Amino acid sequence: MEESSWVWLVELLHQLVSWGAAGAMVFGGVVPYIPQYRDIRRTQNTEGFSTYVCLMLLVANILRILFWFGRHFESPLLWQSIIMILTMLMMLRLCTEVRVANELNLKRRSFADFDMKSFWHWSRFTDYLQCVLSFTLVTGYITYLSLDSVLFVETLGFLAVFTEAMLGTPQLYHNYQNRSTEGMSIKMVLMWTSGDTFKTAYFILNQAPFQFSVCGLLQVFVDIAILLQVYFYTGHPQKSVLHTPHPTSAKAL
């Protein structure tokens, strides 16, 4: 009787840990954007957040959802993509409203103009929605026609996670170019590293598709490289080129 009670307790604890890990996967990626959203709303200033982060995460997560139709993976990863898409749309809406309110140039820019110079710098949130919906419909149609191709499905999965894995590289290049990490939040990079490490371990332990694990490891390596830049440029300051202060970057966990 006592032995069966211990078995039941262990199974319960294992289930609770599994639920906790799944919940962390679903909502952990959006946590860094909550204070970012509140800060933009409070200051009415978007300089600390690049909407290209939204673009990359929207593309990555839309492709990941389409990949699910070709090769099913863990449900928490699917829900993570859905939550992230909704979060990025909320960020885009706020950033657009704030930017337009502070903009001196009153010329209206829209998605329907098909002007590459104003791409992703439109004047209304609905233009971003049109772009996202157009991308989803086109890629969704191509995916529907190509679901029988293993090569296409696997390539789609790789592109999805690789796009997300590259989010840290602009910050890495910026630091290298300026020989400095000034203006970058070290706490944010530590949050990236811990989140990406947890995510990669989750991929490996839950036998997620191979692309997820490889690109997760790539994200961790990029995070570590940025932390090494912090150590090197702080401990061995170098003459940096003239540059404007760089706002803290934002990235998905």
C-alpha cells in the first residue's frame, strides 16, 4: 500500500512538472515583451523596440504552424506560435499608433502602394494585417499543394526555426561593428540565454523535430557569443567608431 502511494506521488509530481514545462514553453516567449509593451505605452516612445523583430517572429511562427500540418509536433510548441503571433500583432498595433502620433511626416504609407522603401513602415495597423494575411495565404496555399513532399515539409520546418534562431545576430553584429556593448541590457541577454537553453533542452527531451533542436542550439551559441562580447569589450575596451546610441534589442525566448 505504501509503495503504491509513492508511485502515485511520483507520477503526480512528474505530471505537474510536465504541465509546468509546457506552460513555460507556451508563455515564456512573450514574457520579455510585457514590460516592453508597458514601457512603450507609458513613454509613448518606440525607439527601444524594433518592429522588424515583430516581422521576423511573425514569419517564423506562421511557418512553424504550417510545418505542423506537414509534420505534427508537441502541442505546446504549436500554442507557443499562436500566442507569439497574437503578441507581435499587439506590439505592432501599439508601435504604429505611437509612431504615427509622434511623426512629423504626414504622408500616408500603405501596404497597397507596394513601395519597398516604405515596407514595414506603414501608417496604419490594418496595412500590417493585410501583409501578414497575404503572406499566410500565399505560403499556406503553397504548403497545401506541397504537403506530400517530404523535402518541402522539412525545409519549411528548418526555415521556421532558423528565422527565429537568427534574431540575436543583428545585436551580435552591431556589437562587433562598434567594438562595444554600450546601450545593451545585459539582463536581457541573460534572459535570452536562460530561455533559449530551457527551450533547447525541452526540444531534445521531448524529441521535437530535428530542426528545432539544431536551431535551438544555434540560438544558445549566439547568446553565449554576445555574453562573451560583453566580457571582452568591458574588460578590454577598444576605440569604437562614431555611432548613435543603440536601444536595447528585443528577442523571443
